[in-house]
Amino acid sequence: MLSKRIVLVLCVLVGIQACDKNAEVIEATVVAESPELKIDADSFVCLNQMTAVRHYFVDNLSGDLAATVAAAEATDGAVFPPGSVVQLVPTEAMVKHKSGWNVATNDWEFFELDVSAEGSSIRNRGFADVVNRFGGNCFGCHIKAEAKYDLICELDHGCDPIPVTREMIAGIQQQDPRCAD
């Protein structure tokens, strides 16, 4: 019998519609089991208020920023602690939940955000089914990272390259409308 993680990975890679329904059922069950990590629009702040690590930003909603930074700075990979927030650009984020919260996504939840000078709002959130505004499935890309990197994509982690340069990403980061001038 295939594990739920393998089934969800296959569903994402092949794009089977029936699988999406199963993923939603699993997702709803898992969300109800972890009420201690409160995530709302206020959880996502200006990138400049987060900690920069190489070319992305991290924070920790549970207060364990030091452990999140240590995982992000580990060049040989590491498992991020619960509460970790990882953002490359203002409109997309990942949040790590407690171990076992969602086995299929290594306990990561993906977010697509709308951002403005007034703050953030959550456009979409979930696990294997979140698609960004450019049509890319978040989990579909991040699952390709080598296991030791805990679904974190960088140039040498095994993920497909994205069609923007580091300079373009830096420009997008600097234009975060949530940051006061």
C-alpha cells in the first residue's frame, strides 16, 4: 500500500484531479490537529523585518528565530523548526508546522499572498495544491529539493531553476510595498 505522501507526490506530478480532492480531505484533517500555530495575514511582514540569509528571508512564528536561522545557514542541509517562515519574494511564503502535521509536505504549508502598503492578505494557502499567480505549483517545485534541504530550493538543491535572475529577485524584494520608506 502506498503511503499518503507518495500518493500526494504522484498526484502533484501527474496532475490527477481526483487526487486533488483526496489532498483536500487530508489537508483539512491535518489542519484541525494543530491549532497551536496561529497563522493569519499579520504573520507575514515586510521582508526587511525578517532575517536575510543569502538571497531569501526567514522568521519564526514560535519565537525560535535562532534555530530557523541556523537551519537556513546550514550549507549541508537541515530540518527547519516549527514556526519557521521562509520567503524569497513578498507574495509567496512557506511556514513549517510541528513534526507529523503534514507528512506529504514535510510539514510545510505554502502561502500565496497579496501585499500592499496596508499589509498582507492571504490569497491561497495549503499543501500540495497551492498554485502561485504564475501558474506554478509550490509543492511541485519544492518536492524536487534533495531531502536533506527540507524542501528549501536554492540553485544547487535539486529544484528546477526559476525564470528570473538573482538581480531580478533582489529588485522584487526591494519593492515590497509593506516596507515603509
